[in-house]
Amino acid sequence: MATIQEQLELMQQQITALQAQINDVNVTPMQSADDTASPLHSFGTRPHYDWSPSEALSQIMELGAPLHTSPLLPDSERKTIIESYPPMAHLDYKAPTTVPTVERLMNKGQKLEDNSLKHFQYLLSAAFRLI
């Protein structure tokens, strides 16, 4: 049977070894390869492309101009551009109707508000798809 002195020395050696392991872990972070690391979530990530347009393309497309503060085309010019496309010529757009069962349950005020919101949604679609 080991004496108390021997047990104490053995415990001190174990403590010293554990402290050395802890210091090694703190000094060098764990290195893991990308193929072995598990993803943080199941969602895919969008691909990233490092691309910048040429100077000529930037000038032609006026890519340097701010989108939301630069003056827009006049309505008449915008309309002629849109109607010059063959499928869009003489198209009378109507906003899609809401779900018929819900529309039947609406009172007159709600129907007016719904039609107003549809109209604003259609107008805003042109603001976010600038021509």
C-alpha cells in the first residue's frame, strides 16, 4: 500500500499534467477541416461572385447613379418603353382578385380598402422595378 506521501506526489503529478493539457488547449485553438465540420444550420448559402462591371458598361448603364434619388423617367416615356415590348402592348392589367370566400365576407369599407391596397401595390411594383 502506498504511503500518503506517495499518493500526494502522484496527485501533484496528475494536476501538473492536467494543467499542461489545459495550457496547450488554450494556446492552440482546435483546427478542423471544412469537409469535416458540421454546418451550423441546414439552410444552404447563396453563392458569392466577385464581379465588377467594366468602365464602359458602368457608363452605358449609369451604374454610378443612385437608384432611389436620381430623377425617374417621365410617365409618358416610361409608358412608351413598356408598351414597345410586344407582349405588353395594349395590355389592360387588373390586379388579381382576393380569395373569393374572403371577398364575399368583406363589408363595403373593407372592399374599398382592399382595392385601394391592390392599386398601391401595383404602383409600388413599378417603383421597385425601375425602368
